[in-house]
Amino acid sequence: MKALISLSIFVVFASLAAGCGGPSTTPTMADVAQAEPTATSPQQATPTPIPTATATPLPPSQTPPPSATPLPTLSGRGGGVLAFAREEHDQRDIYLVNADGTQLTALTDDAFWDNWPSWSPDGSQLAFTCRQSTAGQGGICAINADGSNRRQLSNANDWEPSWSPDGQHIVFASTRDGNPEIYLMNADGSQERRLTHDPADDWQASWSPDSTHLAFVSARDGEWEIYLMDVSDGGIAGDSQLVRLTDNEVADGFPDWSPDGTRIVFSSRRDGNEEIYVMNADGSNPQRLTFNDNDESFPRWSPDGLRIAYTVFTPANRIYSYDIAVMNADGSGQHQITRGNQADEQCPRWKP
């Protein structure tokens, strides 16, 4: 049964072509070439007032009910708001939802496949992957937090944007030079430069809170593992000196730093199916947080460090349904906040 489930996950991940599925699914070059490009945001500046909201709330009948007692409001400007990707009827868009599952709101509504949202540090903008669903071409887009002022920032099959905490840069993955590698650009899309140089695939980069290091995933040593790269020099040294944080015979991936910089949450198949783990920022003391029959992936810390949002993969009618869940940072209080019958929700990111 476990083998059948793993095979089903592979088929679904391949068909979604670079959503935020598990790293255990090694894509072919054809899959990677059609992956959703990353969206990057413009350079951080003094925040300007957000114009009148243009986002469209869904009717109450389409808002998925919370599956448990609503969580309390989180600290920080975000107040417990999550951005995520929602796919329905062959269209994928960026949505917002409260951490208790209420106020599902669409930010994009177009023919592009929008995915992998990443907030600007002040919460005023979002960078995201945007690609044409049929041609498999696209790049990095940005949008205001109210859904206005959408703009294209790159068009070179780039995806997985991550905005630096200091607001100065965007890191992203791209196949512009062949296999997936990690690149860096200014937050306005200028001065793109390549950080990794390896025949194996590198991607899923995540910033440390002080914007000096990147945790990322690479298969350069034979299996998907998490590495640490120093970018305090602006990326000049690139991957010439790396620290390997995980070492397993199975895949580890989707790292994300805790707000205080002391820990990294990630997903792994080391104990069978894909589950959420946390380790110290130096790779020591890994601890498992989820213990479920279904797979969980793409964990992301809340701004106050008290909770983790993640994607749950649930069997449904011989395929997999993707939903968003939230739990406390110690793994307790697991709480599914979306339940898409005809839609898949994935890639959650907390508003700062």
C-alpha cells in the first residue's frame, strides 16, 4: 500500500509541474523545463499606502470551513494571514486566507499558473511564479498585497522566489542555463547573477533572518539534501564553500528558517512517508513534528515563531488532494484550514 501511495504522489507531482510538492519526486528535465517560474518583487522602499483593494472575496458558500477550533490571532502586522496557491479547473492563482480558515480571498485571476508566493518584508507586496499553463513559459511576477499593480519582472523560466528579509534581493531557481540552479537578483529584478554551478539540480532556497545565508536543496551528492550557503558577500563566492546540513539515503527538502535564526523546519521521507521535521540551524538535533499516514510538505514558520503552516496530501478518488494546515511549532495542535473538494491548495506563506 505504501508503494502504491508513493507512486500516486509521483504521478500527481509530475502532472502539477513544479507546485510545492515533495522533494522525493525527482523531476525529469522535461518536467523541470515546464516548471512554474519564480516571481520576484521590486526593490524595497518606503512603504506607500496601498490603493483601494481590488481582490475579490469568494462567496461564503465557497469558503472552506476550518477543521478544528479556530486558532488565536498571531502577533505581527500579518495577524495570521497566509498567502498560498489554489488550483481549480486548470487555473492556478494566488489567494489569501486567515489562519483559522476564514476570509478566503483571490488576489489573481488570469490564464497564467500563479504559484509559490513570497511576501516582501513589510507585507505590502508579493512575488510569485507566473507561467503560461499551456506553453510552459513565464517568469517572475509581483503584485501589491491587495491584488493591484501586477507586473512581470523576469521571463526566463524562473521559479521559487524568496524575498530577502532586508528587502534588497530575491533568490530564485531557474533553468535558463540548463539544469535548475539558484540565482540572485536585486528586488527590482536587476543585476541577476548565478549562485550555484553544479551538474546536479539546486533549488528551494530560503533566507536566514539576517539575509546573510541561504538554506537550499541539492542533489549534488547523490540524494536531495539541505545545504547552507554564505551570501554575505553578495553571492560572489557562490557555492564554492558549502555546509551540508542533512545526510540521508532519502530526500530532504523545503527548508525554512525560524524567525530567530536558530532552527530550520523541513520535510523528509527518512521515516517512510513525507513528514515535517525541525533541526538546529547547523543541522544538529533533528526532530520529527508530524506522525501521520498522509504526506506533509512545504513547512513555513509564522512571523512570531509559534506556528508552522504546511501542505497536506490526502488521498481522494484515487488521486491526491492538496490542502493547507497549521500546527504549533512543537507539532501539537495540527489544524487543517482548507478542504478543497474541487480545488487544491498548497505553498502557504505567512504575511509578515
